Amino acid sequence: MKRQDTSSRISRRAALRRGLAGAAGMALLGTPRARATATVRQNAPAKAVIQIWMWGGPSHLDTFDPKPDAGYDYCGPLDEVIATNVDGIKINAALPLLAQHADKYAIIRSMTHGVNAHETASYIVQTGRHPGQLVFPSVGAVVAAFKGYDQGYDGIVPPYIVLTEPQGRFSEAGFLGQQYRPFATGGDPNRDPFVVEGVVAEGISDERQLKRRDLLHALDSLGQAMPGSERFDALDQCEADAYALMFGEARELFDLKSEGDAMRDQYGRNAFGQSCLMARRLVENGAPYVTINYKGWDTHKQHFEIMRRKLPELDQGMSALLADLAERGLLDNTIVWWSGEFGRTPRVQWNAPWNGGRSHHGACFSAVVAGGGFKGGRVVGASDARGEHVLERPVYPVDLIASIYELLGIDPHGPLPNPLGLDVPVLPKPGGDVRSGGRLTEIT
């Protein structure tokens, strides 16, 4: 049957939104309560967040809080420091490229929560809350609630995106529900094509896709027998949405080949480097929250062998991201947040079966923030001589998250819109079981 023109009922961009959100398992329409109560301060400096999630927990001694005087049992072979482009700030010598961009970021060397279990620590760092009866949403889901579709977002991709796999440690959307889950792209951005779930089908050419559509139409005998049916019109619209995804703006957005070889080489030809480049493209196109799920940092065994591979990737990809955002004028309104769920034990476990590993360490670890109103070239807090405990100015996850929300124009203690109609704040106020060292006024 002839396909009915439905362009008057839905715009092409809306079709892209619906198709991608459907691939993510999200409903686009929130509750009236959610639409009515989510308010954002309009003059806020930050418009977007790129979260570099160091899945498994990175060592602070091997990255942004080196302790060269602690000795071999703490530093292993990574016992050298390098001066940065900011007087007085030194980081591990394994990060020479990031050392040249220290003026763009602030290092928090006194993060703490005291939890050494992956799931619980991940939940605390990404929600600002300790586990309880309710499962609260992650920062990405909260941003999607305040800056997503219900609030007028009209981007061609969902407002909360994860490159490339969900964190998998907890339910990112919590009680906000499926509509605020992140769209996990799947695939590997270092491969051509970048096989994005619901957008690119691996191993199937455009010609073959179109022939499949033609065959489907030829076999549509029921549709031919029932022209003008509203139900068939809806099916036609779903098909149009799907092909808009595969051959339209979303496909172009996820096509990194358009960046050119020089730019891709600058970020590093590996999954992390190309994820950083993809994250820049996404925020440049209006996505308010992008998480790069950078796995491989749970280094209980052969830690230093793994670091010889991972640290150069981190150094190249993250430094390129900061430089590229700055050159394009995007760093002023884009927060870059680097952190894992905790750090790793400063003292190396040399004995078998660990053979030079580091375990979980929630007592003291580091985070890095840049852009979107955060002041670069600063250090907040300090750890002790071996990096085992916070020496001064403890910073808890709730403090960092509250500071991020404020820069985004979200009131940390305002109401959290939710489909259950619960009267809960975005973040809990300090006091009782909620420990806080205070907002990060030093760098905001």
C-alpha cells in the first residue's frame, strides 16, 4: 500500500527523538508532576556534563595525588612526578599531556566516603546518598529530569547517554523509572562503523537495508487490504522513525569518520579516546549529560602492567577532550567530571596471588573537575604522606554533586520531580548520617 505522509503530525527531529529513546527503552512523556516542578536557573554557567566514570576505581597515587617519598611499597615503578603548567601543582609523571592542561581543571585530593564495596560506593558517588529503602537516581538521571524532554529538550539524541555500556553497579534511574534510564550506545567508537544500538546495524549495507524495506512493503498484503486504518498509520510512523534513525541526523552524529584522521588521532585510536571525541560531539549537539564508562580500573592483580597500557590512553584522551572543548568555546559551559567509585590501596600488595595489585580504598581518593564554572589550576584538600587518609578538607560525594547541580542551575535542596509523587529533595541536607565537608566554594 502507499505510505501515508505523516510529516504534518510529527517533525523529523521528534521522530529521531522517539526512535532513539525507544531503543533505550525509555518513555518520552513524563508525569504532569515532573513537568510542573522541575525548574532550572536560566543564567547557570553549565549546560552539560561529561562524566568520565573510572569503572573499578583508579589509583590516586598513580594519577593526580602522587607520593614519591612514600617508597617502592607504595609507588612501585610509578614513583616520579611531573610539574604541570600551574606553579606548585604536580601530578604523576605517567600523565605528561594532562600536566600541560592543569590550568583547565581542579584536583580534589580529599574525596572520602569510607566504603570499599563496588556497588555501595558507586551508588554513593553517583547519587550522593547511602543505600536505603528507596533507590535514588544518579546525577545523569536527575539532569535528564530537569533538562530533558519534559522541560523542552529537543535534541536528536536522548538527554542522558552512556558510552558504551551501562555502569551495571546499580539502577541509574532509581525510582524515577525507565524513562530516565541512560541510552547506552553499545558498540565501539574506535571501530568503523560505530555500531550504535538502534542506529547502525553491523554488517548490513544501506542497499540491503533498503531492499529489506521494499520486501516488507511488497509482503504487506494486510495493509493493502485495509488502507486508511489508524493502527496501520501508527505502524507506518514507527517504520518512518526507524529509517530516520538509520539514514538521518542521528546516524551522521555518531559517524566519527566525519571528524577526519587528524582529530581522531589526537584523541587516540582506542575505545576511550574515541569515546571522548564522541562525547564532545554529543554535548556540541546539545546533549546535557554524557557518561563515558571507562572500564578496566579494578586492578587487584598485576596493577602496574595494566597501568602501562591504561594511563597513556587516559592521558591522551582526556587531555584532548579538555583542549578541544576549550578551543571550541565549549569548556566554559561543559563540566568534565573524572572519578571512580573509590581509589585503590596506597600500599601495593606484592604477594601472591596479587603479584603487585591494589585493592579498594574508599577512605581517601581523588576526583577532577573542569569547566562549566569550576575554576582550573586549583587543588582542594590533601591526603596524608602515603595517601591513606584525608589530611585536610574532606570532600564527600554529596558536596561534589551539590556543587555540580548548582553550576547546572539545579537547586540541590529543591524538590526532586518523580512519577511516584514523593516529597523528597534532590539531595539530602547535611546532618545526622549525611556527612558533608561543605560545598566546593574554593573552585566555584
